[in-house]
Amino acid sequence: MNRNRQVLKLLASAPLRATLLASGRAAAFGKFPPLRSLLLRQRVLTAVRRSVSVFHPAEAQWVPALPENLLATRGPVFLHKSARMALVLFSVLGVVWELGGCAGKQDSPRVGFAKGAYRQILDRQQHGMPIEARDVRPLPALSAEEHERLGDHHVRHGNLMLGFAEYNRALRMEPGRCGLAYKIGLLFLKKGFTEDAARHFEAMVDRDPTDTWAHVGMGQVHLALGDLILAAAEFRQALAIDPSLWKVHNLLGVVYDRRELHGDAVAHYQAALQLRPDEPAVLNNLGMSYYAAGRYEDAVRVLRQAVQTGAKVTRIHNNLALALAKLDRFHEGLLAFQRGGDEARALNNLGMLYLEAGKPYNAAYYFEKALHASPVYYPRAHENLKRARLVIAQGRSAREQADILIKPASIRSRAPRASLSASGATRR
């Protein structure tokens, strides 16, 4: 019992907090952990002597004896139940002391809480407030224009639902804002809700028959449904109200291209470029209109101009490669494909151009290169390679059949000439 009391006094010393933290688990099993390391024994002995001489000067007479006896023990030191419970208690108190007990001392090197600050933190946590009291000022409310710009940003990045929410906020703030209702209806079209878009634009026309964007929206609905005549009528009506809308000229060009009226389409694309010079979308459409009309040199020129605008649109590079292939400039077409995508996809696309040009051997070569260039299995290139090999096999079979049919005819045609020459007949 006397030794247990000495152990409890030893546990009360401040420099042994680290030892208490390590011995808390072992104390629950009723034994003090054996300290077999000589260096660790020496460090603990020094800490005990310094602690007792400072905090317990009245007990200094047992300092030389107790640590030597305690630390010299190689096996576990079994304690009385009360001492064992006290050891666990002091271990827990040591953890609490390490977390925040020493913070109030001025000579502590740790950064602690000021007096009463911990109580304030607890109160803030209970009320769901941030721990640190900050002067957070509320952000100013956005205007309708700012909500619309934010909605445009979401739509450009594919977040149609967030864009729809921002457009609705802006429309509630300014119900008559020009073009905003049109953007909401256009989102219905992009999501594939054609009937909802039609009802939305019809309501816009009913509210204001002179609303340009209402007619533009109705034209786009008809264009999505494939009714090109009604679409062109709506677009022309919109241009009659406001001739400065380059987008409407561009849409009319698309309608005329689908109707294979490429001359009218080119005229509207050029009108759009006069209002909006170097617009990549219009240049791309103009180039493909030239391509559809068989004007491949003009198509290459305009599509190169679209590329030079700096627009990073894969479709423009691919269309340029198509036009170059029509001029048998396949190497330049490969470079255009490579600028618009990765190497494997570019090789596969070039193989398709060769296959469509009736050159299956070249196509098979580039399909094989695409398979080797792709880091993963490329099923499309594999299927295209099978198609090219099938065309090669069919071509060989057709030539063999042609040879079988041609050889007897040639033999028959030479026999009479031989007899004629033998008889001495000539052609003059």
C-alpha cells in the first residue's frame, strides 16, 4: 500500500504526462508497462526527480529510492485496485491536460484560448454558429442582367438546369426583358421538349406579335420538326422586324442548305458575316455549303479562315479534312484531323476518307495504324478494318471473275485474225 501511494504521487507530477498517455491502455489491465529501454528509464528518472523537487518538495525524501526501485523492475508492476483506477483516471486527465490544460499558462509555448474563449466556442457550436466570430457581410443581390449572364455561363458549360433557374430569376425581376423568354424556350428545345417549346413560343407570339425572338423560336421549333417551309417563313418574318440579326441569317442558310438551295444559303451566310465578321459557326456553315455544292477550293479557303479565328471546334477541323480529301490532299487532311482530335481518331478518320474514295488498301493501312496508336481497344477502327478487308476481298473476287470472262473472248477474237492473216487478207 505504501508503494501504491508513492506511485500515485509519482503519477501526479507534470513531466510524466507523456508517460501517462502511453500507459493508459496498460493501466486498464492492472499493470504498469515495463520500461526495458535503459535510455527511457533514465529520461523518466530525470523527469521524476525534477518534478518532485519542484512540485512536491515535502516528499523529497523518497525521491532517490522510489524511481530506482520502480524503474529497475523488468516485469510488470501490479497495483492495488484503487491505484489501478487512479492510474486510469490520471491517464485520462493527462490527455485532457495535453489538449488544453496548459493553454492558460503564460510560459507555455502553445497558442491557447484566452480566458472565457472556450465557453464562447461551446456556445457558438450549440447555436450552429461558426467557431470564429467573423464580420461576414452579405453579398449584394444580383441584378436581372447578372442573373442572365450567369445563366448563359451555365448553359455554355452544359448545366441547363442551373441556367434555367437563373433565367427564371431574371425573368421574375424583369418580366419584359428582351430575349430572356426566348432563351428559356430554347432550353426546352435543347432538352428535347419540342411540344413545350412550341407552346412557350406560341404564348410569346400571342403576347406580342412583333416580338422578333418569338418568331425565331417558332422557326427553330419547325426546323427541329423538319418543316423547312414553315421554318423559313418564321425566320423571314423575324428578319422583316429586325434585319440586323446575324443568327437569323445563319439559320435561314441552314434551312436552304437542307433544301439543297445552296446559292440562297451562301447569300444568307455572307449576309450574316457582314453583320458578324469572322464568326466561326457561320464560316463553318458557309464552307460546308460550298462543299455540298462541289466548290471544294472555296470550301477549303473558308474553313481555313474558320480555323484561323482560333475556335477550338473539332467539327471545323474535320470538315476541313473532308474538303481536302476531295482534292486528293490526304496528307493535309490528316494534319487537320490531328489538330481536331487525338492521333488514333485522326488515323481512323483518314482511313474512312480513303475507303470512301475507293482506296481500300490505303484505308486498311490507316485503320491498322489507328489500332496501334490507340492506348485502349478501338472498336470503331477494328470494325472499319474489317470493312476495308471485305472490300479488298470482294475486289479480288471481282477481278478474278472478270479474268475468267475476258480470257475466252480474247482467244476467240484472236482465232479469226490468225485465219485471215493466213489467207493473206489485210486491213487498209
